[in-house]
Amino acid sequence: MSFLSSNWYLVLIAVVIAYLLGSVNTAVIVTKIFTKGKEDIREMGSGNAGFTNVLRSVGKVPAILTIVCDLLKSVIAVLIGGWLFSIAAGNSENIDAVVRVGKYICGFFCILGHSYPIYFHFKGGKGIVTAAGMMLVADWRVFLLILGTFLIVFLISKIISLASIICACMFPIYTFLLTFFIDYQNGGYPLLYVLLCTLAALGICVFVVIKHSSNIGRLIRGEEKKIKAKK
């Protein structure tokens, strides 16, 4: 994938667009709309600008809008990223691998924007829904495995943070298994593709786990709350 070095500006444009789209923090916007500008979700409940806190602090309808918009911004960012990476690749071999790597990279920057939004003083959410949108577009196989894992853990525990942390940890594992044993060994994809996708997934995993450090502490102490929406 050395050809990307000569088209570095396209890669730069892709990651900047992904970050800026990610910075559109839906939780902050939706909360201000539903409270007529009187409340900031970052000063309510847990203080996190994400779906779970909106559900608990503002209500179900705002939470649904938050999760839908966070998914859409991630999907759009990753699709644009994949398109720009395809242009950068030109007529090179394994263009599908290049596009998927581009989607993983742009997905990471979209999550970064969601958590540290330039429009909202760099204080945002933890990136779970945004990461899900990235997975859906980048590799639907990983998305289905993560979705199944999330549902199993959540249905047993009723704790979103626990399900999110476990899914984050499984993300690079699922990514490696699928890209290595299916794409590389059977699909003719280069080994570099496996490495880059896995590293991107690992980076997202570490980022999400760090963002959930306070949740991990509460889980260890048995203080983490089970999901309960505001009526």
C-alpha cells in the first residue's frame, strides 16, 4: 500500500472529514433541543455525552434520536473515507483491502471526534454507538458478532457499560480471526491488510476501555447501575 504515500492528501482529507463528522455530538444537540437550551447533557447524570446518559436523564425519544444520528454520522464518515481511499488506491491490486483499511482508519477518527468534539470544547461521549456504525460499514461480519456479544451480555447483566467493554475487547479478536482465516488465507488479501485492520481495531478497543475507566471501577465495586430509562 505504498501508493498511499503519494496520495497522502486524500488520506488526510478522509481522516479530517471523519473527525469533523464525529464531532457533531448528537447527545449534546438533542438534549438542548428537548430542554429548550436549558440543559447540557454533560452536566446531567453521569456527565457523559452519549446514548445511555440521554436515556437515563432526558428520555426514550431523545435517546432513540441520539443513537440513530450517531450511527448515521459514523456510517457517512466511513463511507466517505472508503471512497477517498479507493481514489487514492487507483488501479492498484487488492483495492478492496485498501478500502476496508481506510474505513477502519476513518472509523477511528470519527470515534475520536465523538469523544473529543471540536465543536463542544472537546468534551463528548465514549464512542460505543459510533464504533458500531463503523463496524456495520467496515465489516458487517464483525458487526454481527459484536451485536450478538452485546445482546448476550446485556440481557444477562442489564448493564450497558459491561456489555460495551466486553465488546470493545472482542473487537480486535473478531477482526483478526475474520481477516486472517477468511480474507487472508482464503480470499487472497495481503497480510498487511490483516495487520492494519487488527491494529485499528485494537486502537479502538484500547480507546474505548480507557474511556470506560470510571465504569470499570464501579463494576469492580459493584456500584454500576443497571439500565433504567427516564419516563
